[in-house]
Amino acid sequence: MKNIFKNKSKMTTENKENEEVLDQTTTETQEQGIEGAEALTPEQKLEEDLATEKDKFLRLFAEFENYKRRTAKERIDLFKTANQEVIQAMLPIMDDFDRAITEIKKTDDNILLEGVELISEKLKSTLYAKGLEEVTVKAGDIFNADFAEAITQIPAPSPNLKGKIVDVIEKGYKLGDKIIRFPKVVIGN
């Protein structure tokens, strides 16, 4: 037990000595820095100050230019997709028009068909004018998960349709470069 206390007091003494040496070194370094600063002429001090202020100004200017560029890009992206929610809400209505036209074609009512087609085309042309585009995929295309969503896989009707799109269940649309609804497809395996 006595050895432990001796070692402990020895360690404490060594720590105090190390701290004293460190304090002396720090004081000497500070004194040298003060002497070095006194060795500079007033003109050299002003040049150093000017260089540091110039550096600060250039950094601040570059940071401000980056900020302007970033906010301008964000603003352009916001304008491009500002209508996205409204357009996405209109997509099911376009699908309903397509289904209605398909069903009306089965009947002999040409006047009704013309009226529904007219309204459907007006809606589509309005949405296309706002930047909506159809994602074109068709049966026989190679399936690409970046541009289409596979709902299910079925046995391929022919060997050349393995890994390819067999049927398009729902059309896909993009707004600008961003796909807002992926086409839903069936692929053959």
C-alpha cells in the first residue's frame, strides 16, 4: 500500500514539473511573438493588415456569388415544378378520360365520343402547355427500372418478350426532366 502512495506522489511531482516546463515554453513563445511583431515596420504591419482584409473580402465575395448562383438555381427549379401538385392531381382525370373514350368507342354514339374527345384533348393540351410530357414506353421495349414501374411479371407470350414490357397498364408522365408518375407495366419472364 505504501508503494502505491509513493508512486502516486511521484507521478504528481512529475506532472507538476511537466506543467512548469510547458508554461515556460509558452511564455517564451509569446515573448518571441511580441518581439517579432515589434520588429515589423508600420508599413509592413499595414501591408499585412491589407492582405488579411483583402483575403477576407475575396472570400466573402466568393461566398456571396455562390449564394446568388444557388438561390437562382433553386428559384428556376421551383418555377419548373411549381405546378407539380396540381398537375399530379389532374393525371387521374386524364386516365378517366382515356378509359371513357375506350368504352364509348364500343357504342354507336359518335356525338358523345366527339364531345368527350374534345374535352380530353383540351385538358391534355393545357397540361402539355404547362410542361407535362408523356413518358413513352410500349409493349416490346426493354424494361428499365429508371423509367417504368413493374407491377407484375407474367410468363412471356413469346421468347423474344423475356425481360421486356408485355403491357402498359398506366401511362407515365414527366414535368420537365423529372418523372412525376412512372408508367406501370407488366413484364415477361
